[in-house]
Amino acid sequence: MIGLDWALTGLGAFLGVLAGAAFFAGLAWGMRIALRRARPAPVLLLSAGLRIATLLAVGYWVAGQGGTSMLLGFAGGFLVARVCILVLARRPVPEEAARWN
């Protein structure tokens, strides 16, 4: 049986949640900028490239520091952040707020 180092897994999960929050904050920021442009494609491509490269670099660093345990925690933390952000993003907009948009 393969043993997991739970401390490293927890640290990886924490870093994964932080990376996920930063990834999706970057997505929101890039979308806001792109939607104000006449030609949004270059902004979206640059944003996606930077976010993906940063996430891969952090994941590579995490794997190098703590091995498989930390990398599994990192991936799990990223997925937890993704699910939480999707739940928040899909909330229905109250009627009063919808009138102002």
C-alpha cells in the first residue's frame, strides 16, 4: 500500500485553492478587459496563455517540492476552488440587481 504524507497533501491542497482562485480571478479580469475591446481575441489568448503557463509552472514547482502527495493535494485544491467559484457564479441574480444591469 502506498502511504500519503498528509501534511504535504494538505499543503498542496492549500496551494491548489490559492492557485485556483488566482487562475479564475485572472479569467474574470481578462474577460472584463476583453469585453471592452473591439477585438477581444488577442486579449483572451494572452490571458489564457499567461494563466495556463503560470498554473503549470506552479504545479511543476509543487510536484518538485513535495512529490506525488503534494501534487495530488494541489490538483484536489484546484478542483475545490473551481467548484466553489462555479457555484458562486451560477447563483441567480436578484430582481433588483438585474434591473440595474
